[in-house]
Amino acid sequence: MKFGFSTNAFREYQLEETISILANAGYDGIEILLDEPHLFPAEADEKRIKRIRNVLDDHDLTVSNCNAFMLSAIDRTEKSRIAKYPHETELFHHPSFIEPAAVDRQNRIEHTKTALKTAAELNVPQISIQPGGPVPKGTSQEQAMEMFIEALQEVTETAEMVGVDVLVEPEPDLLIETSNQFLKLADQIDSSRVGCNFDVGHFYCVDEDPVDLIYELDSYTGHYHLEDIPADRTHEHTQLGNGAIDINGFLDSLKETGYDGFVTIELYPYEETAKETAHNAMHYLEENGWV
């Protein structure tokens, strides 16, 4: 089992500096945010990709995952985004795969296709994406699911062409929250390239047991996100050991399956203390014998 850390906590840093920080902290890998300010696929030319690959090689760091969930680069100013999505507190969910306007849905689809190509150029086997998005007011669950499936069918054509998996990440308050909802989606997608980005905290938030789900979702899971969550199961990514999840119990169970891929620590709310947070998460893993 290998451990990475997500750069979505390092939005105050450039990607090259973040790579150096996480390598020095002792991580095996780094999850790259495919959004500004790190690596927005639509603007990631060959020179930029080569530069990132060289920096990764210089620091002996592997990309654990390409995160195509967040998307702020299309609407670059917070004022613009708030004006467009006044009722949403989490602006990074937009544009989603299930927006009322077809042009907005297509923007998300095209971003995901380009993200797949960027991941392929970085030799990363998968990207993680949002599970549809927030269901818009006036749109039924059924309508939203139809839009998401239609979008995934278009996206998987690119995934199959470039040989990169698309991992849907269930999340509280979005279209797909639970393991059962994910499995129902998977049954409707005729592509082995669609899998699950297993976020431990997200499943805990919706009253599921992450340990039980290891086995249930094993054949779909290509990557894991790990964070702690408060005891009241509020969706608040919390430093390892500071919440109520049995982190060690989960990792013990995952180890028993023989999993030898990446578990990426995702603590994006800690932007103001990103460097310290990454070091403290590694200290937790070291203290508990995981690295």
C-alpha cells in the first residue's frame, strides 16, 4: 500500500513547489488537481506536461491520481461564479454533468475528456470525477441520472481511446451519494473503464461502513481517498486521527485484501496550513506503522 497527498490543499502553491514539499514529507505519490492553479488540462501543453514529468522524476514521486472533480478555471473569478450559481455554497461543483443548460454540461464533458488525455500523457491510469453534481432545482433524480449516464457514455469513448479509467466519486449531497447508487449506475454503463474513486469519509458521512464496502466495491475501486470525519458525520474533511473514523481499522482491512495501490490523503479545507497539514498526516501514518 502506498500513500499520496492531494494538491487540492495546496491551491496557494504552484505545482512544482507542492511536488517538492510532498516528496520531502515522505509521500510515495501526489494527486494532481487538474484545475487552476496546478494543471488545467485545456492549457497544459506538451512543454508544461514535460516540465511536470521532469520535476516528478527529480523528486522520485509518482502521480497517485489525477483529480478532475473540482473545476474553477472555466469561470475564473469568484464574483462571476457566485453571480452564476448564487444558491450554491460549493462553487467548485460547477459546471456539472447535470446542469440545466446543455452548454454547461458540455463544458464539463469536454473538461473530462481533456483530463483523460492529460492523465494519459502523465502515464496515470485513472482520473476521479464528480458523481454527476448537485441535482438542480426542478430536475428529478431520474432526469439527472439520465443526463449523467449520457455524459459518461460520451466520456468513456475517450477513456477507452487513451486507456485511462474514469472513477466516479460518490459524495454527500450530490447525485450519487451511496454505494448502492454507484452500483446501480455501474450496471447501466457498458464500459470497464468506469469505476469508483472510494472516498472513505464520504461513505462514512452517509452512514455506511467503509470497511464493509472495501469488499463490496473491490472490483470497481481504482483508488482511495482518505480523511477523517467528525463524530456527527458532517461532511468536513478532518486531519487523520482528529475525527471519529477508525482509520487504522480501515487500513488494516484494506491491507488484508492485498491492495498495493495508492491511498491519497485529501484534506482540501486546510489551504492556509497545507504544508503543516501534509506533514502532520504523514506523522500520523508513521506513528501508526503505515509507512
